[in-house]
Amino acid sequence: MLSFIARRTAAGAALLFVISFLSYMLLSIPDMDVGRQLLGQGASQDLVDARNAALGLDRPVLAQYLDWLAHAVRGDFGTSWFSGEDVTRAIANRLPVTVSLMVGVTLVTAVLSFLLGVWAGVRRGAIDRFVQVFAVVGYALPGFLVTLVIVLVFAVHLRWFPAIGYVGLTESFGGWLSTVTLPIAALSVGSVAGVSQQVRGSVIDVMRQDYVRTLRARGLPPWRIVFRHVLRNASAPALAVLGMQFVGMLGGAVLVEQIFGLPGIGSMTVNYTTRGDIPVIMALVMFSVVGVIMINLVVDILIGWLNPKARIA
């Protein structure tokens, strides 16, 4: 297992390098006159050229990338071209908001998906049909529509939760919970729909196995068969789907944070991407890729622990 983790870590590092190179090259394709954007249209060409030179934009793109990479491996992502803010500090200030959403959505998705999926796979009947319909509807509805409906019902009409704004966890737990509940609910609908359907299918497949019939013939309690034997073998595919859903959650966070006015990584991505602020965009790409790599590694380790056949010798 340690060698497997080492190989996956090395592969993740190589992937990080490739994505960083491709991202920097793609971001450098548009012919943006950053110095002109910073100084305004009335600035002289000499001042604009001097500003571009100070930012290092007068050098070849490959030289710019290598200079960025040399600082990035030390944790220095530079400063924003437009705001002058330290990039690492700016992301660190906004990261807790997005992490709150991601952790909350992951927990809600895992709990609800396994409860619905196991219940539907074991009991069948009406709950099984409900899970199947919910999976289809949850996938078919656009995320922005689900978010808007949730805001209109629970924030505007019922006024149970605030429509916009964010309260830090360290400031007030109740305030924090009230400001993240609706965003987490909006992000969880599609994830629960997909993962619960996967859990249901896996539970049904495992319940048909010969060893399950043998356990029943031995007189083991149904709850013990389900939670000790069936669920363990049915969890691996669901965990794989849950890991893939994490990437979708990052994309959904951009929309949700914009709608709810949350000062997170998603809204930061939109604000700085529209201005072409390469130092900030590159740092956001790297943080996102590292998060995806870590989640996939954790999922692979959990699958190997749950399913001995998937373990690496």
C-alpha cells in the first residue's frame, strides 16, 4: 500500500507539472496589454512598456513560466497584477468558505446517498422507485435552477435562512450554519442523486451473490448481513462516484458562491479570470488540482481497504 501511495503521489506531481505548463501557455495566448490595463488608456507608451517590464511580461513566455515555477515550488505565487495583494494570502482568506461548502456537501452526499441507496436496494418497492425518480430528476434539473428555487422558497418566502452573505465559523457557529445551509443544499441535490443511484445498484448486485444467501441460510440477522457484509462490498463503486462528484462540486461552487454572495474561491475565480490576472489564476488552478489529486488518492485508499481484491500487493 505504501508503494501504491508513493506511485500515485509521483503521478500526481507529474500531472501537476503538466497542467501548470499547459495552463500557463493557454493563459498567455491572448495578447493582453497588462500595462495598459493597469495604467489606463491615457498613459504614455514608455510608461506602459516600463510597467510590463517590471512585471516580467517583456520576456518570452517560456522564461516567464520557468520563473513562476521556480517561485511556486517554494510556495510563492507572487502578487496580483491588478490588486497588488499577495496571492497566497488572498487564497488563504477565501479558502475556508469553499472548504466549508465542500466538506458539508461531501458529508451530506455520503450520508443521504448511502441511506437512500441501501434502503432502496434492500427494501425495493416504493422507496426504490422514489430513488430512481429522484436520481433522474436530480440529474436533469440544471444546477442554477435548483439554486434559484431553493433561494426563493427558503430565503425569500419562508425567510428561514439568509439569501446572501457569509459569517465565519470562528465568529458565530449559528451564523455560519445559517449562511452555508442553503449553498450546501443546492450543491448536494445532484450529488445525492448520482451517488444514491450507484449505491442502490451496487447493493442490489451484492444482495444477489451466493454468499449473501448463505449468510441468510445460517440465520444471521438481516441488519448484520447488510451493514457488515453487503455495505462493505457495495461501497467501493459508490466511493469512486463520490470522488468524481468532487470535481463537479468545485465547478458548482463557482455558481453557488456567486448567487449567495459568498467570498470563496469560486467567486474569486470569476473575478480574477475576467481580468486575466495570471498569477492569481495559476494559483487557483494549482490549488484545485492538488485538491482533486488528494481526494482521488483518499478514495483509492478507502476502496483498497473496503475491497481486498482492489488492494495493491
